[in-house]
Amino acid sequence: MSGRWTGKGIANATNVRVVRTFKALSLGVLDRVFPPVCLACDAAISDHQHLCAPCWAQLSPITAPICPVMGLPFAMDLGRDAKSAEALAQPPAFDRARYAVRFNDKAREIVHHLKYRDRHDMARFCARMMAHAAPEFWAGDGVIVPVPLHWRRHLSRRYNQSGLLARALARETGLPVDFELVRRIRSTQQQVGLSAKARAQNVRGAFAVNEMALERCLGRRIILVDDVMTTGATITALAKLLRSHYITQVDVICFARVTSQP
């Protein structure tokens, strides 16, 4: 075994080169038939699954320094372990939350495309940003769990945008996704336009845990996935439910977060 290539090794290397060449040619043909365009505005760009420079500039990523619990940005760096006043005064039901961007007009447009216009391709883009926003989430024994839709709404919409994000995140991070751990047992009013108090009341008793799925998740960290967090009523209801069923750590990752700063 002096490092010489065997006939089989040469054949395998040749096969790899052929596959790579075929993929490159296929992508070239695909780009000619379906030129890459911006996911948000359809402007011509150089690569698939991206935004054009003007659309990208309109997003407002949430970056450090942030509260390690609430995930909201600080105006200045207060130190590694500094927590926000909100986290200290009213500790949330979850352990940590992270968000990719602030919910401004461009984020709203992206979420609207994903949620209502069958733009499943948006999920991969959003998931990449979400994975980048929470690198500390993806090590260990975490399980990704999407916020569920009631079956009637799922039937009318045909898909769950949080489920698309969860599946895309699983591909990005290598963590498993569990679609069965929690389910929505009561059809609720749309949260848009409701006050914080009304939102909390709206989702009270709306969710249940699947006991069979729970068995395989006990002892593991749950990472709840949603598209947008406004007041956190839905996430709080789910986190409290999971805590009551002996899930000891619940993290949250969303694409966008409504903040006081646009």
C-alpha cells in the first residue's frame, strides 16, 4: 500500500469527475432555461436561492450584542452574560430565542411569499439565515419541532410554512425534525391584529402533546421553529406545554422578530 492508485481508484476518480462535469453542464443549461432571479423581486442575479443587492440591503439582521435569553439586540455591548430587563423581570417559558432579522417591510414580503404564495423556495433561504443566527443551537441532541397548524387550516393552505422552515433547517444543520410531537387541537382565530392579551387567550388550550412522540424526545432539547414572533404568545403556550410534559430545555428560532426598532 505505497500510495499507488489501483484500477478501481482510478475508475472511481474518473466517475467523480464525470459526475461533477455533468452537474456543471446541467446547471449551466438550467441557468439558460431558468435564469437565476432574486427571490423577493425577480431581478436578474448571478446565482439561485439568493436576493439581489437592493433587497438584501433592505433586510435588518439581528446580530450581537443580544440578550442571551430573549435574543433581542442591545444598543451596546453589556457583557457576555448580560440579560435584558425583560428577561430578568419576566423570565420566558423557553430557555433561549434567536431570530435572523427584524420584521420590517422586506421581511414581511419574504414571509408573505412563503406563507401565502406557495413560494417553498423561500424556506431554504430563510433557513440558511436562521441557522447562521443561532450557531450554538445546532450542536448536541436537539430536535427541531415546527409550530403546528390546525388540520383545517393546513388543508386550506395545503402546507405549513413553519414545517417547511423546520425541514430546511434540518437539512442545513443535520438535526432531526419531529412533526408529530405537538399538534394544534383547536382551530384558533388568526393572531394578526390581536392585542398581546387577546393573542395569549386565543392560543390557550390550543395545543396538545403526542404521547408516543414524547417518548422519543424526553431528555432531548426541543428547538421550536416559526416564521415570525410578535408577542410570543404561541411560542409561550407551546413551551409551557412541553415543560409540563418534562421537556427540560426549549429553544426558539424564528426567521423574523417584531421589534420596536425597524
